[in-house]
Amino acid sequence: MRGGDYKPLGALLTWGVLVVAFVLFWSLASMLIVGSRHKGPWGDLYNKLKTSRDQQMEAITRRR
């Protein structure tokens, strides 16, 4: 394969980095939005998010 303007491995790696960055920024933004909309003690928010995460993990393990 000759090198040129189109380098498939570099393009795939670039897209992979962009997707990972997008997911990280999306999750950061959602955490900031949830935190800013929360009323009450931070411990309650932590417990609520932990319960939600545990339920989602349980649902994933049940599917396997």
C-alpha cells in the first residue's frame, strides 16, 4: 500500500480519539447539569446516582 493523502490507520485512530473525547465531554456535561439542578444535600444525590448505577449494572449482567 502506498502512502498518500489518505491514510486509513491514521483516519481510524483520529475518529476513535474523537469519539472517546465526545463521550467524555458528554458525560462531564451531563454530570454538571445533574449537579446544578439538584436541590438538597450532596449525599442524597450521591445515593441516588449510586442506586441508579447499581440498577443499570444489574440489568446489564442479567442480559448476559
